[in-house]
Amino acid sequence: MSRIRRLSEGTINRIAAGEVVERPASAVKELVENALDAGARHIDIVIDGGGRDLIRVTDDGIGMNAEELALAVERHATSKLRIDAGGQEDLHDIATLGFRGEALPSIGAVARLSIVSRTRDADSAERISVEGGRVTDVEPASGRAGTQIEVRDLFYATPARLKFMKSERAETLAVSDVVKRLAMAHPEVGFTLTSAERNLLRLEPELPGDAGRLMRLGAIMGRDFAENAIAIDAMREEIGLAGFAGLPTYNRGTAQMQYLFVNGRPVRDKLLVGAVRGAYADFLARDRHPAVALFVTIDPRDVDVNVHPAKAEVRFRDAGLVRGLIVGALKRALAEAGHRASTTVAGATLDALRPEMAAASPAYTGTWRPEPRPGFAEERGAWQGAFAGLAAQSARVEPLPESGAETAAGFALGVARGQLHETYVIAQTADGIVIVDQHAAHERLVYERMKKAMAAQGVSRQMLLIPEVVELDEAEAERLAARVGELAELGFVLEAFGTGAVVVREVPSIFGKLDVQALVRDLADDLTELDEALSLKEKLEEVCGTIACHGSVRAGRRLTAEEMNALLREMEATPHSGQCNHGRPTYVELKLSDIERLFGRR
């Protein structure tokens, strides 16, 4: 008897289902993508038990007739692949989210699947069921135009998979994340997501264009993102890039709020991680991450979506071109933002101040109107005593002379009115005040001057007295040797040295004492993971930042009125001056309305 045998159809289906339907969120993703491909304008998703007990997806798309319904649950049957000139299915020109024809039969192989569908011109709907791979006949049913797919008891036919399920809450969050990503990619479609009669998401269709897209992003990523996002719009060699990127001062501790969409398909790609890190490298500490939502439009023939069973990853024909487009567009948008800092800076300031205000004002209720009551005189005396003590230890503000004072109108950062603790510049704007950290602001200005000078004159190099040989893995050495031109532009001169080694001959003179071995290995890791020499760039930026820090105006130095106003004017004219080299804000702006709220006037 032969040791090799053919697997049964049921086993084949369950193996395939394991690739496509990893967890309830995977099933929801496949079903919602089918609804989007069917032209749905509104999609309603209901789950129970984190999706294990019930998944129901209802759409108002084109629907299916009886013949199409029977084919839909057969493996590798699809309407989405185009036929090329040779009469073959074209896997290189995929314009839909789905194309393999695996989702419905895979789900039906491991669960109890029921589909009710009706085309717009039909008198009645049709129903078909699949239970553990067993398909029933198509039968008439009642239903509105569109399709409703119900999945019950997911993985009941493969009990071993249930052991790997996470908690109901974790699975519900995973489903919510999948729906949100698809909703971000398709703002023209309305979505609702309900779990155990609890509404998790309700999104109305948005108007086409950037305004509608930003509304949808704000509804999912938060209103703060919408208020602190910069529009991205770029084109290079017929590859389009649109979307929004958060200001550097609007950052997060993880990269979870970084989204990439390719031709309307949400994808997870290390290309985005490296590109965003490179674009924001000048503005954020390495443990902080910006929030971005980027939408790439590219010829389907220049991107391969058929490299992952769940279509979560893609491969670009020219990944370097796409990466360069993302980095260039982000850097240009950040530069155009100028000195702008996120509105959350003012919010954080108010939140920091409010507890003190609340402690000092026991009668504060949102609209402060003290009313006579027993003991009011004693409380007034206690208040006066507290303020007297406060006045004794209050900070000294150096006022500017009134003579020759400029008007705040016409200046974004206003006109200097004083200096607090010889560290903070107080400026008056047309509708509020600005508090500037003089050291952080000047540090950014000095750093930007240094960058400009290095870009114009190049990075100066110094030759090592004894060239240093660094032994590496053969593949790593080849990657470094292939990028010698790019590294030389950054002042780092090396060349191949036999098999599995490189020799470093020159390094940037700005480095001083340098651990060449460690830096070369970091560069090799960067090229392996992100295809860019970020370690060297970050090291250069770190040294420049240190020099800028030591060469800038220190805290504790008293500035004249002319120096303070000159600092404000240069900040207005310098890109990225809203944050220091580590992503912290260089100034805080409070509107009069914010100040009035602090004092209970609003």
C-alpha cells in the first residue's frame, strides 16, 4: 500500500480554512470585504461571544441569484478575476479586495454558515447553508435586496482551534479593529458593529474628498487626531499618496495608530514602519510614535496582493519608489506645518492647571458665583491668607517697558510681554497668550541651522588612522557594500573586505570617539529589516542635537525685549519649531476662552 495518499475533501477544506480563517476577526474581514466588492453602501455587523457564537454581516449590495449562490460556496469560484487576452484569469490586475474564492467555503468547512441573498430585480431571495462542509440545496427565502451571511459556532468542526482562541473581550477588540480599518479605507460606506446588543461602532457614509476622509478618520482615530493632522497629497511616477499625518507633538507610545492602505486594502507592512520612522526621525524620541493614515493608489500590476493567504501583506514592484514617496511627502508636509504644535498641548496644560484651581476654589461649579452663606467671612479670610502666602513665593515676571511695545496683531506667536523665571517667554497674541520654553525653542532653531548647513556643504569626514575591519554575515556584508554611495553621502566610507567583512576607512568628523563595530552592525540590521541606514542618520542627528543643546540659549538667562521678539520671529519662520528635537512642545498657546474657563467665566 502506498505511503502517499490523497486527502479527503473535508480535510483539504479544513486545512485551507486554517490559513484563511485564523480567528473570528479573519472571518469578519473576509465577509465585509465581500460586501464592499458587491458595491454595498451600508454594512451591518453583529457578533456574539467575540464572534465565536455568532457573526452576521448584512449589506445592501448587488446580491446573488440561485446559480451564483450555489457557486459562491464552492472552493476557488469567484467573479472577481478579470480574463486576459489569452482567456486566462489575470492575477496581476486585481481591482477587488477578494479574488481567491476561498472565504465562504473555508468558513463553511469549520462552522455553520447560512447565506440569504437577493438581487435588486428579483421577486424573492434565495438561501443556501453549509454546515461543517456539507452543502444544502438552494431554496427560496424572504429577504431584502443585498446579502445576509450568518456564521454560527465558528470552529465547531475543528475543536482543536478553539484552544487557541483568546478571551471574548480580546476577540471582540480584534473584530472591532478589522472593521475600523476597512471603514477608514471606505469612508463612502456606512458601518455599524454590534456585540451582545451593545453598539460598538456606528459610522454614517461620508462625502467624497479629503473632508469626508478626515471626518471618518476622526471618528475612528479620535477628534484630537482630526484637529492635529496634516493633509498628505503627493504623486510620483503615477503612484499617488494621500491621507493625513499627525503633528510631531501629537504622538503615542506605540505604533498602533499607523495605518497603510493600498488601493483601498488595509495592509500591515514594514515599509510603512521604516518610512514613518525615517520621516519623523528629527522630531521624536525613539520610544515615541506618530499617528498617520496613508492611502497609496498604484497600478494593480505594480503591487502583488497574492503573497499572503489573508491578503494582509503586499509586495511592491519598486518598494524603494513607494518608500521614497512616503518619506518625501511626510517631510514636506511637516515642513509646511511650520511652527504649528498640536492642540493637545494646550489641553494638557489646562488639565495640569485645573486640579490646582479646583483645590483653591471649593465653591467652583463651572460658573463661579459665590453666594453669601454662614461662615463666608471666615472662608474669605482663609482664602486671603492662602493668596498672601502664594504671592510671597510666586515667580517673578520681568515686564517689558510699555514704550515702543509692538502690537500682537499679525504675529502668529504674538509679541513678548515678559520673562518668567528667566526661562519662559510670555507673549501676547491677538486672542490669547503664548508661553515659550526659550531653551527648547532655541535648541530647535540651532539644530535646523546645522541641518541646513550640512545639506548645503555635505557631511565632513575624517580618515581613520587605522582602518577598522568588521566581520559580518555574508549577506549583511553584501547589503552594506551595495549601499556604499549612500553611506558616503552621510560621511561614512567603507568597502567590501573579502567574504563576510567590510573595512571602514572614514567616519563623520562630527562623531569624535565612535564605536565603529557597533555602528556597522546596527547599519546591517537596519538594511536587513527596513532597507535604510537609519542608525547612521539617527547617530548624526543625535550628535547634532547634542551640539545644538549646548550651543543654544540656556534656561536661567535673562533676555532683552529685542532678543525675545527675535526668538519669536525666527520660530515663526523656521519649520518644525513647534517641537524640540525629542518631540516635546517648545511653546504652549492658551486662547482667551481657555483662560476664561480656568477662572469659571465660561
